[in-house]
Amino acid sequence: MPGTEPLDLQSIVDDIHHELAPRLGEGKVADYIPQLARVDPTRFGMAVVTVDGSVYRAGDAEIPFSIQSISKVFTLTLALGKHGENIWKRVGREPSGSAFNSIVQLEQEHGIPRNPFINAGAIAITDLVLAGHTPREAIGEIVRFVRYLADDEDILIDHEVARSEAATGYRNFALANFMRSFGKLDHPVEHVLGVYFHQCALAMSCVQLAKAGLFLAASGSNPLTQHSVVSRQRARRINALMLTCGHYDGSGDFAYRVGLPGKSGVGGGILVAAPGKASVAVWSPGLNHNGNSLLGSLALEMLASRTGWSVFGG
Ligand code: GLN
């Protein structure tokens, strides 16, 4: 149980890494593209960046990996900046209870995806980010935004991953075509998905990710750079969406076990905000049946229980 004494976060992350070491490799690595399939399944990284600017690392915390759907948090933030609350005409704010790439609800709900964090919703958000831009400009805007958030010019897109995503993204093309048929995308499907596949292909380390997400833990401003990113209200609302929708049909379980707003990606990463405390990123490529990092979720469950950071009370 967390006590009143200051937390020794370095010991906590080291202990979590140590305790999970015998289990590294558990779960199923995403294999829909070769670049993800060949990632070493025993990789494990964790980074905690506190709101007072201290950084704690364990394992492979400095090795970049494919952030995949974690990018949906950054494009949602950009789209809100560009269009404000108007984005909710295109996408809902309810958990889907379905797989991340499910198409069934889209027809019933006339091309309005349930939330910005399932694929259909993220594609609708990317369409909004594209407004007034060519696809190349929109990709540039997303990369610049993420570099600004993390205060790190070394963040890159893995173009090989982006090409593979495009070559195999039949399901995403189906989702986008469906939305376009309902008049819910403003741009050609090829343009929207071109941008979407590049945002998914951003490669970032746990440290870079935790820094990029710090504004969500710190009421909208990045205490490392003093950049004001979003209002306090907007940070709170993005966190609410991450808590309810950030893990697809595993969102309820993640809230139950970890109790923190988080967003996962099929590359095995999870970004979490502990409001008022810290931003946390974890990476372990093996996934559970919902497509969320198996040991990453477990590491965050251990962290939340040892720090008392759950938003539902320590
Ligand atoms: N690129 C993946 C896709 O669109 C991202 C999915 C994910 O990370 N859950 O299918």
C-alpha cells in the first residue's frame, strides 16, 4: 500500500521490470505487417515523467517502437485545436464495446464512429486534421506537433511501416469507404488513409512518448517546456475519453485494473496519464486478445497499485 512517505519511483519501475522479467515474451505480437511481426517479443521498456520534470526509466525505455494507435491521442488533440467541439458532429464519445477495427456499428450508426480511438473514429479525426492541407502537409503538421509536445526533434516516421500499412490496410479502406459513402469524410479515402498510416508509423521511445503525453497529466501544459498545449478543461476531457475508450473493448478491464486514462497501440505501447502526478509510457510487444499490450497493462496495474495513482482513489 502506498504510504505518506515520498515515492521512490526509480525503485518502483526497477522492481516492476524485475518482477516481469521471467514473463517477457508472453502475448501475441501483431503480425499483420512484417515490420511489427519481427520485433523482439522480449523487449520491455517503461518511462515515468513526473509533473515536476523528473524522468525514471527501466529496460528498453530509450528504444523507439511503432506507436500505432497511440497516435490517435495526438491527432485528436490537433483536431480539437483546429475545429473545437465541432468534431463531435463526426465522431461520438461512447465506448464501442467492439474490436478496434470493427465495421458493424458504422452501418447502424450511419457512418458516425463511436469514439475517436477506434480505427473508424481516428480516420474521421484524421480527415479533420487534413482540412486545408495536402496529405504531405498534414503528415508534416502531425510530426511537428509530436516533436513540439515531446520537445524532441529526433522523432521520426518509419516510412517502411507506413508503406506496409497501406499495402495491407484493407479493413481501414473498408471503414473509410463506408464513411465516405455516408458523406462523413471530406477528403478522398486515399488521402485520409495516407495520413492515417503515417501517423500510426511514428516511431517513439517510452521516454519520448511519456514526455509527449505530459500535458495530459499536467492540466494541459507541459511543465518541461512551459508550453501551454490545451486548456485545463480540454486535457480533462481527453483524459476522460482515454479512460472510457482508450483500450477498445478492453477499456472497462483496464479502468478496473489500472484506473488511469490510457491509450494503447498494436505495437505494444501504452501511454497513460496520472493527472497531477505523471505521464507514463510502457512497451511490451506481446498483445492480449483485445490487441492491448499484455505485460504493459500488467506493469501499469503494478505501478498504479504501488503509487496509489488510480483516479478512483489510492
Ligand atoms: N495501424 C493499425 C491499424 O490501423 C493501428 C491499430 C492499433 O494500434 N490498434 O489497424
